[in-house]
Amino acid sequence: MDLNLQDSSVLTGYTLIAVMLCVALLNTRKKLSMIPLGKASSWLVFHVVGGLVCLGLFWIHTENFWPKGLYEGFLAGTFYLVSLSGIFGYLIQRLNSRKLTETGIEVIYERIPLELREIQENAEEQILECTEKTGSDVLANHYLDTMVWYFQKPRFYWSTLFGAGNAKVWLRTKGGSVKRYLSSEELEYFEQIEKLAELKILVDTHFVHQNLNKKWLLLHVPLSVGLVVMALWHILLVEVYAL
């Protein structure tokens, strides 16, 4: 009876580590995106299903929720952290994909600083042209006092993340305070600045949600690597002890 139980434990243990290694291949697939290795969506489905299989195999292998032993407990804790971070990551990626689609634009994360710089330069060109043509510095002073801060980099991170809309409220409040002092000709330039500010909201939305995706991976990937290393060490200890 003991021999059968031991064989069963060894079988589930090796199966579990094999599935874990296969699931970990998703990160390798991302780094080799230039090679046709199948659709990324298919790999993601495999990763999610494989993760769930690992969870079931883990419970079968340990025969309880939390195994006995200090090292085994630490290994179990790491396994659950990887699982929870994976579930959390999957959910935020699904949510973020929908949020980004709703913006109606596509922005590569690495190009976001350049995109923001181009928007700011366009806004400043509008300000200079307005000042030269109208001879008024009202809009220019408004830009220097408030809008420079807004255009310099992504703003309202947490508000954008949770969809509170603080950026739109801020723009409406600041715009309303100066709009009454503008001539009809200045208002035309003001409207162009508003359009650029609204475009920046969309770019900021991409920054926030893509940034969250990357930050989640900074947690999930190292934990996953650590888990695989610990699991391999666990197998080594079991094999040495068996001898």
C-alpha cells in the first residue's frame, strides 16, 4: 500500500513539474514573436488551461490544501502566489484590452513618450500661431500656467485606471476659466488645443493600462521562475532521500 501511494505521489509530482514547464513556455513564445509558432491567443489559452491543470495536480499531489514541512509550505505559498497573480493578470488583461479598444486608437507602448511629445509640440505651435495672428497673449499665458504641466507627461494615472474621468473634469474646469476672455479668433485656436488635450487622454489611457500589464508581469514572471527552480530542487531532494 505504501509503495503504491509513493508511486502515485512520484507520478503526480513529475506530471506537475512537466506541465509547469510547458506552461512557462508562454514567456519564451513572447520573446520569439518573430518566429511563426502559432497565434498568441492560442498560447494564452494553453497557458490559462495549463495553469488550472497545475492547480488540480498540485492538490492531488499534496492531498491537502497546505502540505506539511517548512520547505513544502514555502513551496506551496509560492505556488499559490503564482496562481493568484496569474488569475489577476488574466482578468486585468481582459479588462485592459476592452478599455484600449474603446479608445479607438492604437499606440505602441514604447512610442508613447514620442506620441506625447508630438501632441505637446503641436499644441505649442497652435499657441505661437495664435499669439502672432491675434496679438493677444491670453491663451499663451493660460497654456504656460496650466497646460504645460498637463502636456509634459501622462497625468491622472489612478483616475484613468479606475475610469473616474478626472482628466476631463480638470480640462473642463481650466478651460472654462479662460474661455470667457478669448476673442472669436482665439476660440478657434482654443478648440484645437482642446482636441489635442482630448487626444492626450486617449494616449494616457494606453499608457496606464499597458503599464499595468507590464508591471503585473514583473511580479508574475519572477515568481514563476522561482517556483520552477524550487520545484526542481524539491524533486532533487526527494530523489536523493529515496536513495
